[in-house]
Amino acid sequence: MARPGKVSSKDKLVVSNPDKVLYPATHFTKAQVIDYYLGVARFLLPHFKDRPVTLKRYPDGVHGDFFYEKDAPDFTPRWVKIFPVPRREGGPDIRYILINDVVTLAWAANMACLEFHPFLHRVPNINTPTSIVFDLDPGEGADVLQCAEVSFLLRDLLQRLKLKSFAKVSGSKGIQVYVPLNRAGVTYDTTQPFARAVAEMLEREHPDRIVAEMSKNLRHDKVFIDWSQNADHKTTVGAYSLRAKRPRPFVSMPVEWNELQTALRKKDRHLLDFSPEETLQRLKKTGDLFAPVLKLKQKLPQQFIGRVGALRRPGRRRAASPSKHLAEYDAKRNFDRTNEPAPVAPRCSRQGSRRRFVVQKHAASHLHYDLRLEMHDVLKSWALPHGLPMRRGEVHSAFETEDHPIEYLDFEGIIPEGEYGGGTVMVWDIGNYEVLEGNYWK
């Protein structure tokens, strides 16, 4: 068991409050968290090596407040490896921690970091993902078994594209499917559109079971295939990380496809729960089922990538006469430079008359938020220069801007510097709104 004053080869690591309970259902303490990570380290560390990591810390346990920590705190020991990553919105670099050795892992666990979320890339190649990940997230009314069903549909499609894939349970409600690439020259500009096209293809083939759009109200009884994780600013919970979603500890665990099949056949979702103790015993027998993800080299099919380009970049072929509502939008943009969707010929929304909204975080000349509401086949747009009101009764200014095409609803990307609105655009929230009496929205 981890004890105060435990000595590493690099420095003294003093474990604070080792008996503090972090998972109340089983009285699982901080000392036990550290012991778990020490026991799993030889399997976990190869998957974390040289990957910037976001720490998810729970100082008061899983029922207390938590926070994500990207920037290494001021008290970070000198022997912890750090890699600076430029901020998308400008300003000082983010000093990400690299979990490259046992003592750094134990030090982070001692800070009540229960979950570790690494990037898909390794430093210094921060635009080169080593894998594609599909995060299968069950909506309300669905569970991990429905995710397992969808994982087989995904695996079969990938096999048709001559790509091997590997699954792990998230340790919460979902499943993640990884497609290892491990090739130089691969960029997120290729992998995210590929992942999105695959997700949308499966949605078209199985509309009663799968959704590829982010709006949560569309997910009822379905599985959302989150393709957006394939971005240089997104992280996914790492293999063998604990999760803090429930009052007892479970692990994000690589599994074999036949294990998913067994759980489906027996209709037993608990077969896909792995406690820390079960994890350590299992690894003695199976070893690292995710080891191929580290080395297997695969190439995305060029024919499919061409189709991805056609699917994801419709704006390269501008309509001869864009809608008059989008004329101002069209005039302000150079679509040879920006990846923003170009206006197309007037048409109805693919989602019919549903009222949708999106809030986008926009780091242009200064950081602000944009609110967009779907109305009459365009997105009516407002800039919120002082951010979003976060408290009841709080009022912030909103300034109407030009209408945007419907395709802007889930747009994320970097508008080149010097172009109109140059900077990073990220989806902050997305969903549906209602019109109430007096033209108030909710």
C-alpha cells in the first residue's frame, strides 16, 4: 500500500491523506487509487508515453466538485516532463504534463487525479494522430449493450475498408473503438472528416439505432457515434484509467470482440464492468489487449478519402445563386482559404423544420461566443462579446450578425488569420429551442 514518505528514484513523493475515501460505495481510498495505478503502470504507460494529458481531479472524491487540469500547476516537481502547446486563442502556451514514468503517474494520482485523458498524438508531432477513435455514447434509454451492438456494425464497416479496429469499454456507459494508423504524414484534417463520414454512413444505414449529430435530444434510445474526438484539441479517457462516474471505481478496459458478443448474448451489461482488482488479475492472464494499437500501421483507403472530401467539403463548389439571406455571408468569405461551409442553392434543412441552436466559442480578434438559431432555412446569428449569461437574471449584450448557412450548425475549425473572423471556432453547446409567448426563447 502507498504510504506517506514513499521514496522514488527521483525524489520523495509524500502521499497526502492516504486514507481519504474517494469512492464511497466501496470505501476506496486515495492510497488504493495510487496502489492501482502503480500496479497497472507497466500496461498503462506505453499508451500514455509522450502524449499531453488532461487530468481530471476529484479532491473530495467522486461526489465532490471536480475540475480538469491542463496546465501543469506551479508546484509541479522538476522531474515531471512538460511539453508546451500553443493556445488556440493565443496567449501563454499550455504546459501539458507527460505521464511517462511511474513516479509521475503516482504523483498525479496523489493529487486525486482519478481520470487521465490523453491526446491521440505524441509530442512533438501534435498534428499527427496515431489512431482514429470512435466514441460510442448511449443516449437516454440506451446502454452499453446497445453500444456493443453498434460497435460490431462499425467494426464490420471498417473491415470492408480493410481496417482493423480494437474496442475498449469506457468504464462508464459507452465503448470506444480505435483504428490504429501509426503513420507519418497523417493529420487531423484527414482523420476527423474520415471519422465523420463513417459515422454518418452508419447513421444512414441504421437510422433507428445510430445518430451522428451532436444534439442530445436526437439520441433517445440510440447510440451517438462521436466522431469529433478526432481533433488536436480533444482528448479521450485513456486505456486502464479509472473512471469517476459512479460511487464505485471502474476501469476503462480494452476488451476482445468475443467478450462484447458474450455480454450481448447473455444480455448482461455488468460483464463489461471491471473493478481495479479485477483489472489487475485480468492483466496477469491476458496481457495488454491494446498493444496492437501502439504499433499496427494502417493506411486509410484513398478511394474512401476522396468520398470524404466530397461529403465534407460541399462548399468548394459554390452555388450559382446563393440564397439572398446568405449573400452577406457569401460576400465576406474567401472559400479558397476558409473551411467554413459555402452557401448552396436554397433548400430545406436536412432536419426539416426543427428549431435548432448552436453556441460556438469564437477566438477571433478577441474571445467571444456566437449564438445561432435555425430559422427559415438559415441560422440567424448574434455575437455575444461579453460571453454567455451564467446566472439567472444576468443580461449580456448581443449584436446581430449576418445569417449563416445551416451547415454551420456543427462547424468547428480554424479560420485563417487575415480572413473575416479569423481564429478558432469550437462548438460549445448544441440542441433545440422553443418559441414561447412574447417571442422569448428557451
